[in-house]
Amino acid sequence: MDTLKKIKTMSSATIDRKLKHEKEVLKFNLHYKKRKDYSLLSEVPTKTSIDLNRQVPGNIQVDCVEHCGASAAGEYINSLATVDIYSG
């Protein structure tokens, strides 16, 4: 409740100054947002989790992970994991 009281007593200019960095980050993220390439998506057959039959073996979920930390420079490991949704 102390935070709410402090916000209510702040002027709008002070709130704008406090949120300046957050607004810049939001504007940057909107400007450089990745666009989906629907031409490739239409060529590759995929199923969403709604389409999968969980009662029949053979429906797998695939996950590819790059283990490199904050940078892909230097050596790192890629792993590929598959899980059968029926059996886990």
C-alpha cells in the first residue's frame, strides 16, 4: 500500500521521468519486432498441440536448444530433444 500512496502523490511529469527508460525499451521492441515468414510456414507441415492425438503413440514434440549463454561466439552445444506425447 505504500507504493500505491507514493504513486498517487506523484505528479504526471515525475511518473514520466521514472518510466522514461521503460518507454524507450517498449518503443525499441515494437520497432525491431521480428516478422513471421508465412511463406515458409505454409510449405512446412506442422501441427499445433490442439491437432495432436494424445491417445495414440507416435505424436512427438521436438525441441532444439542452443547452449551458449549470452553469446553464440566461441564453442557451444546444440541439443535436440524429442518426447512422445502419449508415453511422455
